[in-house]
Amino acid sequence: MATFAKSLLFSGVRILSSRWKPYSRLILIGDNSGWVLDWEMRELRKISIQLGIRPVSRFWNRGSTRQAVFFASQFFLANDNWLKIQHRIGFSYFHGLQNTGDKSFDEIYAKFYRHHEKISRIQVSHSQMRDVLQQTGVSPEKIHLIPIGINLSFFHYRDETLRRQQRARLEIPANAFVIGSFQKDGNGWGEGLEPKLIKGPDIFLQTVEQLKTSIPA
């Protein structure tokens, strides 16, 4: 029964989307985890609407054809399902250098190397990743360097008064040097108690320890 209902659903999707003009819809796909990538897709949706682009949800990825789909990260490459869709494909390739000890990064890069001709646009946030991807032979004009932005409606400028208030609330001495916030980011989808070493928290702590001895209090 579930298989029949799913088949009926996608038949409806094909019928409805067949009325769309080619590449008139932008299908936005996060990682469906409720974390930052899904948040970024919501923000991208708002920007798309402001630009006159018609965004639709990930629901339309399967069943529709000849539209534009944007994946929030490069990890969609790990699954071969994307090779079967008939859309123009764009995605963000934020991080993940090959030959750095993480097999998933190596596999993702290898998949991109083999199939980059099926990709229409790639967003990178820094020049190192741009240069690495260009080594695959991908057409340079497909790669767009767009730094990660900050939504100022969420992250407000902190003046001296607010900084003093926060120090008092967190019991930070007035003469303490504050770098910023250091959030826990662990492996897996659970409590994340195992450190995610690929992000270098150990290197960060070593750096802070060295700076403590070289920067006057």
C-alpha cells in the first residue's frame, strides 16, 4: 500500500511539474536534519524570492525534470541518486580536502572528479577550495567564490555597553582577553561527546596556549 501511494504521489508530481517552464523553479535541498544547512536553505529561499526566483521544496526533486536544484553541501555526491535526476545541479563545496585522513572527503572529491561535467554551478567560500576543485578539470566558470555571509538581523553589532553586560552575566573579568565562543561540535548526530578532530579543536587549543605566553595580559 505504501509503495502504491508513493507511486501515485510521484505521478502527481510529474503531471503538475510538467506545466512548468524549463528551469523556472529552484529546488532547495538541505540535509533534512534541522541544523545549520536547513537554516541556510530557508535564508536562501528568502533571497531567491527577493530576486524574483521561484524556489520550491526538496519534495519536487524527484518526479520533476529540467529545473534547477541546489544542494546545501557536497555530501549529496556520495549517493549516486543525483546522477539520475534531469536538472541543472548546483551546490556548496565548503570544505573537505582530499588526502587529509578522512575517507569520506576522499570519496566525495573522487566522485566530483569523475562526474563534474554533470554539475552546472559550484559555490566555494575561499580560494583554496576553488583552486583544489579546478585541479579536477572542471570548467573554471562553473566555480563561484562567495564568502560565507553574516545575517545582521540575527548577529547584531555589540557595542561597549553590551559587551560589559555580557561579561557581567557570564562572570568574565574585565581584564580577561576574550576570543569568542568555542562551541562543542562532536561526531555523529547524538550528543556529540566525541570531538570532531577534522575541525581542529586540538590545534585551536594549542594555539591559544602559545598565544597566552606571547601576548601581554
